[in-house]
Amino acid sequence: LSLERNSVSLGIRCRWGMRNALFYVAKDSSSDEKDKVLGVAMWMPPRPVELKETWGEWFENWKLWTQQVGMNLYYGRGGLNVKAEAQSEIWTDPKGYYFLNIMVVLPGAQGKGIGKALAGEVTKRADQEGIKCYLESSRDIPNMKIYEAMGFHFVKGMDCEDGGDVCKLFCMVRDPKPIG
């Protein structure tokens, strides 16, 4: 794995997400480094089955695709080769799903509730709207227990290829909780 390539890929997706997704940033407000980012989360909003893609969405998605192709040409093909078959099997609710596409918390800030707070912003909203949430975790330990504590449950494993290596992804869904 190329850390430089992965960093560029994450940057492309985060910039796209700031314009097109629900993007949350956790900063340290208790230290001298008030602008230090401790974690980020990018959630794709639910897309009801009957809702057609707008021209603006098509353009943004095309722009993301071309930037990723350019990155692949420069750095070489890499990253996970993910097949969307799991999503098509799991995403059966016609209202769509909030999809946790990116969740990153600095190693030194982990275990302090930052990820839970970043996820909680959208899970509260999902509960109010009666919409399910979805994520794919690249680690079973400790991530699955952490996500289970937030109400997610495991539904399917996915094997993804990365240059001959196989990475397992753990697909999880969270049903909306009753308000009250």
C-alpha cells in the first residue's frame, strides 16, 4: 500500500465530501492547538429509490471520478477493488440509507468519544427521519464492537482485493431507534 497514494485519494474524497455530503470535523478546543483536527466523518445522505440524480450531482460525481482516474494514472492503480454487490443486497429500504463513507480519528485521540460524537450527529438525525444507516468497517477488532455500541449490527462480509492481497470489509446496518 502506498501511504502517499492513499493520502491523495482520501484528500480527493474529503474535498468532494465537503461539497456533496454531510461532513463533520472534530477539533480540540481544550488545548493551545485549537485548530488541530482530531477526527472527521463523511456521511452520504440517503437517496430514495425513486429520486433521480440531478445534473449537478452527475457533474460532481464525474469530477470525483476523473480526479481518481488522474490519481491512478499518476500513482498507479491501487486501493481496494470493492464490488457494490453487498450494497445492492443489503440496501433494500426504498428510503435509502445514511452511509458512513469515511470515519477517521487520530490514534492519540481514540477512546475519548470523538468517533461516537461524529457518528451521533447523523444517527440522531436518522432516528428522527426513520432512516437506516450503513457502514463498511475494515477492521473487526475493535471497530465492530465500537459500532455495535452505537446500534449497528453486522449483516455481511465482503472480500476486497488490493494488489493481490485480500482485505475483509464488515458491512453493518443501524436501524432507526424510536424517539421518545
